[in-house]
Amino acid sequence: MIEETIMTHKKSLLKEVINSIENGSRPKGGVKGIRNGVPSVGAEHLDSNGGFDFSKIKFIPTDFYDSLKRGKIVYEDVLIVKDGATTGKTSFINKDFPHREAAVNEHVFIIRANKNKALPEFLFFFIYSKHGQIQIQKNFHGSAQGGINTTFVDNFWIPVPPITEQRRIVNILHKVQQLKLKREKANQMANKVLQAVFFQMFGDKSSNTTIGNVSVFVSSGSTPLGGKKTYLPEGVLFIRSQNVLMNQLKLETAAHISEKTHKNMGRTWVKDGDVLLNITGASLGRVASYKGEDDKANVNQHVCIIRLDKSQALPEYIAFFLSTPNAQKEIWTIQAGASRQALNFKQVKSLKLYLPPLEKQKVFVSILTQINNLIEKQKKSSNEIQALFNSLMSKAFKGELVSEFHLKNKIREKMSTHESTILQRRNGD
């Protein structure tokens, strides 16, 4: 059982260490079209680091906020997504929260700690941890759009060491979390530097060609007959839209197919130097260039292969150009009239480009490569910090960090006793 394996010291049910659990609401008819007021915090605003992303903020009217009896956010609240695909995502309201007034919507729980029993941030770290998330999933009910209800606190176990020990654990985890966030900010800064270099070299010049004029092949793939049942742990790489990030391919999570299936999907073979562009759904416009030692890779129907005439255009330059704000705006503008978020091949070929001379493209790609190498080193460091963070959380909630603390105290006590004995002997006692 979870409660027998996650901790070695005192434990309680979550309901026993909190004062309240509540969720919010929105006005009848929703919040679409409301341009100002009080921020309405939904699942999409909680990020994966325990913080928030308000790049697409939503509002509720001030008078509606004033009328709320529940769901108003205050300092040191723990927020948990209660339903949908991100059920269990958890964030903490700290002093850096950017809004003086805010409320959660109906998809988010607010949990308030009983500070005599559990520190709010200790509560957050445990729910955020692997141990907490496992218990969230055990309380999940319903289909993919199901979730948890307020009764999950009746079946959720949490370690409850003394407040002094909780504070010590929080201080350790907080320091590592801050280190992790600083590394991620460094990665973001590196990407901003690339954008600055690009615009310094090429400015905001008018387009002088299109994708169709510099490509020799534009097509997408398909999903093999049988869908996910055909996927293998190893085999030929099968790239889907979730593997195409902005200027990055996340191939460690890619699917694989058999050699036979690969050969039956000839038109979707990916070659070294192809530009891959997501052409459907919420990830529309994400783009990256592919590097492969052979021509053994495939894409599904949501990913477009752009194979360039390399005597005119370098893949790394074209992929980066398509990631710039102006190019992204064009991509989203072209698809705006469609019934769903999608581009067809004709529209992909019509995308406008500014194409500098090949030598100037090479200079930019050289700079791009150097900065990308730096970003990769930083990502490796980020992964190591994340592993440390996960390890410390696991130890903390198994009682091992606390045990180490007591062990150090015992060593100090023994050293003090030993020193006292030496002094006594020196004094002839």
C-alpha cells in the first residue's frame, strides 16, 4: 500500500492536515470576450514546475469575483488541476504570484493547509512529488476527461514530521527548485539570443521567395494500418507531431515501427536535412530540421516533410525562419479560415520566405550550431538538477532526509562528548 511504502515516520490523511478544499466557478456563458477584470486561473495556467504561465490570461468580471464565496486565491494556497488530461498538476501561490486578486475556475482545486500540522509549501512539494501524483492517479475516476473530486483527501496519505523538520525539508527542496528554474531561464535566454542574432543579421526584410520555390518535395505521412498496435519498442523511427517542438526534435519519446511497415510507407520517408513542420492541431507551426545518418524514418499525417534544394536554402536556416514571429503569424493567419487548425500542402508551399545568399545562411547556421550546443549542455545540466530534485523529494518523503539530519546530530553529540572527555583527561578529572 502507498501509505506503507512512501514514508517511515508519522503519516496522516490529507483531510487531517488541511483546513479546506474548494474549487471555483465562472460566470454563466463563460469568459470569452472579457478583456479585463480579475484573472481566472484554469488548468492551462499551471505549469510543470509548480508555477504559472499567464501568457494567455483570462478574466472574470470584478463584480462576479466580489460575489464569490469560494475559489478566491490567497497567499500560500496549493492549487491542483481536478479533471482532464492534466489532472494532478500542482502549483503553489508564493510571494512572486503576479496578481493581487485572482480566482480559480471550476477545473482547479484550492487546498489550504492547517499550519499547525503542515506547512503549505511542504504540502505542495509532497502533492507535486511522484509519491503524491501516484496517489492522485489512484483517486482518478471516469474516462480520459474524468478526474478527482473533493473526497480524494479522504484517501490520500501524507508524511507529517514535526514542523521544524518540515521547514528544513522545504528549505532544501526550495533551493534545488530555484536552481532548476534558473537553469531553465538560462535556456530561454539562449533562445532569445538566437532571435536577436537572426534579426540583427537579416532585419525585418520583405520576403523574396516561397517554400515552394526552394523545395523539391512537400508531403506528409500517415499512421500505419493498425495504429498504435503497430508501434514497437525498437525499430524504424516514427515521428509524430508531439515529437516536433519549436527548433527541436524530441526523438526519445518517438514511436518505432517494423522494417516491413516502413517500406510500405515509402512517400513518407524522412531524409537527413528535411524540415519537419506540424500542420494540424494545437501544435500547428512547430518546426525543426531533421538530422539522420540514414533515410530510415517516417512521419504521420500531422507532420509535413519539406525537402529543400540545398543549393538555395539550408534546412537549419529555413526551420529557424519558420519559427520567427512573423512566419508563425502567417502560418496561423493562413489556416484561420479553415474549419479546423490545419494547413494543406499548397498552403505550405505558399509560405513566404526571406532568403539571403547561401554564404550568409551558412554564417547564421554556424552561430546557431554554437548556441544550440550550449543549450544542449544546459539541458544536460537541467536534467541532472531535475534528477537531484526528484531524488531529494523521494528521500524527504521516505524520511531519509530526516534520518540523515538526526544522524548528523548524533555525530555532533558524539564529537562533543569525545571532546569533553579529552578536556576532562587534560584537566586530570
